[in-house]
Amino acid sequence: MADKTLKRLSTNFIALASLKLLNYILPLLMIPYLIRVIGMEGFGVYSFILAIVMYGSKLSDYGFELSGTYHVSKHQDNKEQINSIFSSIMTIKLLIALFYICGVLLVLFLIESFSIYSHLLLLAIGTIVGQALFPLWFFQGIEQMRYISIINGVAKLLFFLAVLLFVRHSEDVDTLLLLTTLSSLFAGVWGLYIALKQFTVQLSFQPLNRLLFYLKEGWYIFTAKLAVEFYTTINIIILGFYASATVVGYYALSLKIIYALGGLLEPITQTVYPHLVNTYQQSKKQFMKRNIQLMMVIFTIMFPLSLLVYFYAKEILELITEQEVLSLNIEILQIFSWALMVYLYGSQFTNILVTINESKFLNNILLITAGINLFFAPILLYFFGVIGLAWLGTFVAFFIAFSKGYYIYTKTMSTKANSF
């Protein structure tokens, strides 16, 4: 049984790691080409529009990559329950996506300063629909991550090739955003098709009380995820109003590098999550033991990686951009490199809190963090420029990781007598 579990976890890890490799490495490989073709200013505009769109995508996810995975994992052998979960979650995701799109269109109509980006936002907005259609949470819940890897891998590869073929001039930012939308829709429709045909999931209208149940179940995770996206994405949007597109481009590039390196290793926490959910049901002591082991593995990997990025920031940026970089841009990446140390702890501690039914605390701490970020971002940007914003982002990453970790520790100690 142990060998079978290890084999399944290894297979799922390889699948998710391959997906992360394509999700982060291909864009990094594409960045030198984009900077050369559309320029750093064009790349900054692209990053600004993408930040708005991806915020909508994360909004429609509603945290189902955790709560949806949790419910599917618990009812893997109950076909009727799986159908109900799938139909309910898909309905909620599409409704949220629709509301967000309507909100964006309303902002375009009411706020004149946004009108210069109207055609670009309209080209990119279909990305939200594609993300909403893709049932990543379902594949994770049934522990069939290879489908996520295959679908997203093909979509990313086709997108990469299409960019090389069709994005050839500085004015092709609109083409780039259109290709982003088409890639997202392709993956979303294909993933939905496999869920319906390969796994014979049946879509059906669900009563309002079922939708409200999953909305309520995922509420704290949703607001927590929303807060995370708020303090990570909002800074790019804020910077877009105060700084040049070139500065936005370098800021976004540094974030992409950190997310790429951290995201490549995120399958470590994603792969074991469904397994640890089941472990928690059987033995809470064993659950915490496995998580402590995971923490040690994460530190062993992420600490030296963070140091490497700090000391070789200049070389990394020059390798990616294929041009000499200013000391300001090097400093931005060096500051963000410290956040890499706690990158995986954020997702691991989130998984623990969701599993032990402490989503309310998760929600509260992330909302507090989002408030801190929103309050200080304009102030630090005004007095210290983009460097102040970078330090704020790094502080936020550490604040969240330590807050989650400390709460889990105190919770574990206080409930030890009750066989936590």
C-alpha cells in the first residue's frame, strides 16, 4: 500500500512539475523575444493588462483549487456526489467570471483614463472565461494531475509558437493579448471535454441551496485567495498609474522570475495535499509529522535558491532581457529574492489551515495583510519609488508565512491533549 501511494504521489508530482516547468519556463524563454520585439514599454503595458485579467481569473477560481479539491477528494468513489460537486462549482465559477467581465466593461465605460486600454482589455478578457472552464480542482481531487500537465502543456507550447509567428512588431501587443485569450479558451474547453467524456461527469442544474453550500464552504478560502491576489496584483496596477511602462515592465519581470522559481517547486505542496487530507482523517499526529518533514525539505531547497538569485540578480536579468540592466532593476530583483525563502511555506501553511478547518483565520490574516498593503503601497511608492513597493511585497510575504506558521504552532500545542 505504501509503495502504491508513493508511486501515485511521484506520478502526480512529475505531472505537476512538468506543468509548472511549461507555465513558468516558457514565458521566461519568451520574455527576451518580447522585450526585443515590443520593447520594455510594450511589455509593461502587457503586464498591466494581464494583471487586471488574471485578477478576474483568480476571482472566478473562488479558491476551488483547495475547497473543490477537498470535496472531490473526499467523495472520489461517489459518482452522484461528484456530479453534484462538479456542476455546482462550474456554475459558480462561470457566474463569477460573468460578473467580473461586466464590472470591467462598466469601468471602461465610466472611467475615461481607462479608455486608452479599452481595446486591449476587450481582447484579453476572454482569458477569464477560459480559466473558469478549466477544471483543475477536479483533476487534483481525483489525483489525475497528468491531465492538467498535458492540457496546459500543449496550450502553452502552442501559445509560445504562435507568439513567435505572429508577434513581430512593437504594435503587436494586441495580437499578444488575443493569443493569450485563445490559449486560455483552448485549455479550458479541452479540460472540460475530458472531464465530461473521459470521466463521464454529468452536468446538471443544481438547486440554489447546493450552490449556496459550496459558496459558504469556500468563502473563507475565497476571500483569503482574493486578498493574496489583491496584494500581489494590485501593486502592479498601482505602479501602472504612477510610473512609466518601462519601470512596470522591470517590476513585473522580477516578480515573474520569483514566481517562476517558486512555482516550479510548488508541485511539492500541491502533490501531497490530497494525500495529507486523507492522512488527517486517519491520524492527526501523523498529519503534523508529515508536514514538519515537508517544512524541512522546503527550507533545504528554498534558502540556497534565494541566495543564488540575490547574488546573481544581474546575470539573471541580463540573460533574460539580453541587454544591460540598470542598478535599480537589479536591486528590485534582489529585494524580491528574499521572498523566495518563504514562497512554498505560504501554500503549505494554507493547505494545513484548510485541512484542519481553520479557513476563517486564513481569511482574516490575509484580509489584514491586504489592508496593510493597500494602505502603505501608495505611501511607500511616493516616498521611495518602486524600491519601496518591492520591500513592501517582500515584507508581506514574510508577514503572512510567519503569521500562518505561528497560528498553526499555537493551535497544535493547545490541542495536543485532545489528540490533535
